[in-house]
Amino acid sequence: MQNHFSLEIAVDTIEAAAAAQRAGADRVELCEELTVGGLTPDLALLRGVKRLLQIPIFVMIRPRVGDFVYSASEFEDMQDSISAAKNVGAHGIVLGILTPDHGVDIKRTSDLVALAKPLPATFHRAFDHADVLPQALEDIVQSGATRILTSGAAATALEGSRTIAQLILAAGQRVKIVPGAGINPENILQVAAATRASEFHSGLSSALPYPRTDYSAFEEAIRKLVAGLDSLARSSTQDSQ
């Protein structure tokens, strides 16, 4: 088992980003419209979050809802969004492009990863829509992306934990596999034990306030996630001594 764990929290408001930082998250994934899986955030939102946070900000690059097969103009929009996010001071980029036959679009992914450099690029859960996950893993490694966010093609990371564990073994040190989808304080230790992952992603949608006014429950849920991972790290360290 790992003795260090990282927690990424998906946020779509300044208030949620601030709550994530206060609660001890290691970084945020900044989006708009988390209810549809997250879209490219407005630059004004990114600037506001950048002024407030000291932890890293990874920016979602997704021009629309729906599938992950993009037109030439949508691909240009993604390129422009990456350049703009870099200029504002993002710390990482999150993206995903597939081909019409449900494989990774290696050429376009590689182009975006190269454009993002020196920022690291995460291939998001478009990965879970690929027909053959082991091949998709190899294609993403070839693209130069540094992380893959996945539920193991299941509804939740817990349900897909066996597949995620297999992906982590196949990836080795070439790319980081990050479990995400449905991770909460009640199941994160199960996911960690089943996958042996070192990084985790959570949106905690059930803890988000509607309307978005009081983020205390959201912040408390993140604190519980952090506490769970901290306790796991301590026990792993003791076991290794």
C-alpha cells in the first residue's frame, strides 16, 4: 500500500474551490457545469480562483456536452482554451478526445498535450468510453499525458475497482491512474484498498449545496476524505517500518 496519497476535488465555483483548499485538498479540477460532467471554465472564473488558491488548479478543457468526438472548430476552441489557461496561470490541463470508432484520438491528444507543456495533462473519463481500455491506456501513454481519470468503465470507481487495479498494474510508472466517480468519505478506503491507487478524484455532488450558498457540508465531506487518506498513509508507513 502507498504511504502518500493525493486528493483532487472537482469544483465549478470560487466558493467550492475555497472550501476544497480549507479542507485540505491537494488540488482542484476547475470546471463549469459539473452537473453535465464539467465544461471548460470561463477565464474570469479561473482568474478568480487563481487569485484565491495556493494549491494547484487543473483546468477542464471540454467545449460542449455530449460525446468526445470533436469537429475541427471545436478542436481549435480546445487549443485556444489551453493557451488561455496557461496564460492565466493554470497548473495542469484536463482533456479527452476519442475517434468515431471509440478509440483514443492519438494525434489530436498528442497535439493538445504538447501545447499544454510544460503543464501536465490528465486524460479525463472519456477514457471510460473507449471500447478497449488496455489499448486506450497505451495510446494515452503514447500521447504524453501524465494521468488518466477513470472509473474503470463502471458507474462508480468502487464498482470498477478491479479494472482500475489492473490498469494501475499495466500502467506501471508510465502514467498515473486516478480513480474517480462516486468516491465519498464512506467508500474511499475501500477504493484505495481495492485499487492500490495513490491519487483520487471526487466531486462530492451529494454534498454540494443547492442553491450554491452554504458550502459547509461540502467542506466537511472533503475533510473526511482527507482524514481517511491521512489515516491510511499513517498505517501504511507503520506497516512498512
